[in-house]
Amino acid sequence: MVAAVAACLIHVFIPNGQNLEPTWMDPISVWQQPYPIVLQGLFLVSLFLALLHWQCLPARPWVRYYAPLLAGAMFLFGVDDLLSQKLAWLPWPFFPGPGMVLGCSIEDCGIIFSSTWHSLLLLVSGYVVGVCMGVLTGVLIGWFPSIRYWGMPLLKVIGPLPATAMVPAVMMLSNDSFIPATALIGFAVWFPVTMLTSSGMSNVRLSYLDVARTLGAGEWYLIFRVAIPSALPTIFIGLFMGLGVSFLTLIGAEAVGVPGGLGNYIKAQQSSMEYTKMYGAWLVTAVLFSGLITCLFRTRDWVLNWQKGVIKW
């Protein structure tokens, strides 16, 4: 609560030191602008957590864990606002305050929403293609020695190629930029998924296979009911690595050749020196990507509920 009140008082009562450009928020009372309203909401959340900590004993460990994080976030907001917009120690327009970032992002929320939807659609399409191809290739290379003999040298040569380096060439292959961009993201995801899947398949315990063969299991049963389930922990590590690479490829492809999307929006705002909107797009991108990684780990924990994950999120 103290951090929220301090951040709000800094924003309202300390005069602006930066020479700010006119915005849609100028005619509005400072208490009715988006940033103070958000701080007031955070104050109410803090008050609710304090009451919850006082009245609900089972919730106390949860409140004690998250309350310092909330206070730290509000403290950072206040420090950023003080150093940038109020004292002007950080130069405008390269370092706008959180109030300007939030206000300009709300002004451009329609374009940001459509850009986010475009990026999400492109990312999911490319990621699904890369995962399907990577798991298939990894199973074949990891299980069949003849395919591994020919496939691994090719994988070692092609796989490390950075997908972002191929953006200019690939974008010329089709008038529709969505298809080449999907292929680029799929290629970026394909390599780590293939490597980790093949590694998991080739390292299945021989005792599992011997027991299954003794009980009369055939080749397909060994692959789908023994080898792949045993390799799932390693496969999910590949999915995590592929998802991280797909983020980089997505933003790179959109910034260079794909019209629309968050990468294209960030590049456009940077070129026009609209840094307030650029920082807002950064925040949306961080929330989107963090949410996707969280969904992946929740899926991993549900599928592999018998195993404690090696990578924590």
C-alpha cells in the first residue's frame, strides 16, 4: 500500500521535468488519467491482500509470497516515473515515464490488438508446423539406425543455420508473406525439437524395450507405447527451446518483411520516434510470450504429472 501511495503522489504532485508532447490526456484531470487509476487499483488490491492476510489463515503463505512482488513492481513504477518524467534525468523521448507509455498505448490499443492477433496467428501456425515436423523427424532419426546415418549429418549442417538470416531470401518466394514467415518459424522450431526428440528416442532404457519384446510387443507398439512416452521429458525440453527460438524468428521476420504484427509495429514506432508506443508494444509482447511459455509448462506438468520438471517456470 505504501508503494502504491508513494508512486501515485510522485506522479500527481511533482511537476513534469520533461518537455512532453501534447496527448489526448491533457484535458483530463490528473487523477482521472490511466496511470493514476491503475495505481489506485493496485492500492485497492494491496488493501485486499492485507485484509486477506489478516482474516484468512490458509491464504497467508500465498499473500506473503506475492505481496513483496507487487510492492516491488509499484516501487519500480515510482522510480521510473521520478527519474524520467518528473526529474528528467532520463532524456525525452527515449525514456518516457510509465504514465505516457500507458496513455499512448491506450490511444493505439486498436492497432496493438490487431498486431498482437496477427503475431499470435503467425506464431502458432509456424510453431505447430515446426513441432509436427520436428517430432516426426526426431522419431525417425532416433529410432531407425539407417535414417540416423543419413539424417544426422544433414541435420548438423542445416539445423544451426539461423532462420532470421534467411528472411530476405525466403520472403521473395511468395507474394503472400504469411506462408514464408510460417515456414521460417517452423524451420527455427524444427531443429531443437528434432535434436531433443531424437536424443530421447535413442536413449530409451533397453530394459523397457526388452520387457516389451518379451511380452510380444511389435515395432509400432515399441515406438508409440514405450519409446515416445519414455522420451517425453526430453521432447518437452525441445518444445520449450523451440518456443523461445520462435519468438526471436517471429519478431525478426515481422520487422524485416512481414506486414503487420508486433515486430512490424515496433519497427514502425521506432522509425517514427514514437518510443512511448514502442515501449507499450514491448510490454504486450512480454506478456504474450510469457503467457505462451506458461501454457506450455502447464501442459508439460499435466502430461508428465509423474515427473518433477527439470526446467522450472
